[in-house]
Amino acid sequence: MTDVLPQPDCSLTAVCEPLERCCLDQLEEPGSKRPLNTGARLWGRVRSKLLRQKLDPQTVETKNWHTDVIEMNGIKVEFSMKFTSRDMSLKRTPSKKQTGVFGVKISVVTKRERSKVPYIVRQCVEEVEKRGIEEVGIYRISGVATDIQALKAVFDANNKDILLMLSDMDINAIAGTLKLYFRELPEPLLTDRLYPAFMEGIALSDPAAKENCMMHLLRSLPDPNLITFLFLLEHLKRVAEKEPINKMSLHNLATVFGPTLLRPSEVESKAHLTSAADIWSHDVMAQVQVLLYYLQHPPISFAELKRNTLYFSTDV
């Protein structure tokens, strides 16, 4: 029997790929009489089953683990899955201590570091661009949870061995640490206060009105948030330039980062969340579209934004 143990933040592909390798390894054993396509067929069946369970309304609305077994030509796969709603999976938990970086306000971190962009963001981005920008599925494929937690602890402790640890760590764990940092901010990078305005702005049909609104919203962000967002934006654009190699388009990157950088406050989320299936709601798609808008926009200069004094209301 093969155990499939997905990490908390893993994707369907991250579950299925180890399973496929395991099946193929078993088929290559000397004297094996199983059909050569057993591994591929079994992997296909498991993947199909997981997808059906993932999309089944009854499955996503239960809090219990669902266990299933698939067997083919002597190979048995037993797997369990449980749906975690958006308000739990992306729940922000502010740190009780202000000495670390995870769960601490970005303004506090940048002031303490005397920097414009948090050190953790700069170092993770630098490492990804150094040796992970051509990695297939970068930011989409999950890193090992224990590696990510180890990096989190090192950054929180401001350990002197951070750079050495980063250079030895799997690149997907570093990418996962960056995503986790933004996910654990006390409020999203684009702030709770501006969330409704971003939702209204991205829905505007007139291109000129949308441009004015979306730029005005950026100018309304606190400086540490804005500078960090623009820094991340340019990084993601450079990642997307390698799309023919890494398979990560601007839309793929917006899908990964959008709901992390921009989402309603917990109070607003609870007020509008009617069922677990609402995870694929209009709001989530709009969050992706907001980030995609900025990713597709020509380079945005912090200095130019601050010089521009146009004021615009979203009540158009």
C-alpha cells in the first residue's frame, strides 16, 4: 500500500507526482509482471477521484476526513482528504511578540530594519531570481512544510546563518516561505480598508476610469505596503518572462498571489461567506484580476505615483 500524505499547503499535483513516481518504481522491480502502464493508469484514477471529491459540494461542506482506496494490479492506494474553508486556510494570526517578522505589521518591520522592503522579502526574491526563476511551477508547487517552518523560525530569530541556510534550501521551500510571510501579515498587503475600493475599481468598464481608480488606490496605500508591493510586482514580472521554461504566466502568478495580497477582513469575510463552496466566489476571481491588472500594467514608479495628485472617486 502507498501512503499519500499531502502537506497543509500542497496542490493536487504535489500529491499525485510522488504517487506516480512510487508506482513506476514498483513496476520497475526485477521480475515484475504488471502491465507497463499500470502506474500511469492508477495515477490517472487517483487524480480523477481527488478532483471529483474536491468539486463535490457534499465533500467540501463536511468537516470530516473522507477516505478512499483504489487498487490495480496488486498496487493499493489509500488516501484521505478534508476540505478547509477559505476563512480558515487564509486566516491571519497576528504575532503576540513584535520581535519577529511573521505576523508583525509591515510598517513595524521596515521601521525596525530601517529598510523600505522587509529583509525576508528581499532575500527570498533574490534567491528565487538567482536559482529558481526557471524552476517549473515556481510559486505554484509547494515546498516541504518542515523546511518552510525552519526558514520561518530562522527569519523570526534573525539568525546569522540565514544566508547560508537559504543557499542550501530547496527553492520551492523559499518560495513557500515568501508566500507564507504575506499570508501571515496581520492584514493583507493591500489593506483591509481599501479592499472594497479595489473590488469596485477592477469592475469598472471604462478603461480610463479604471486606470485612474487603480492608480489612486495604490497612492492610498501606506508607503511600506506600496514599496513592497511594487518590489514584488517587478519580481513576478521577471518570473513571468521565463514562462516558456517555468510555465508560470502572469495569470498563474496572479492566481497564486492575488488572494494572499488582497482579501476581505475576517469580519467582512464571515458576513459574506455563505458556504464552503464560496471559495471560488466572484470575490476570489476579482482578487486575481486586481493583481493581474497591475502585472499587465507598464512599470509603475513609486516616485511618479507620489508626484501625481489626481484624485478619483470610485462612485462612477
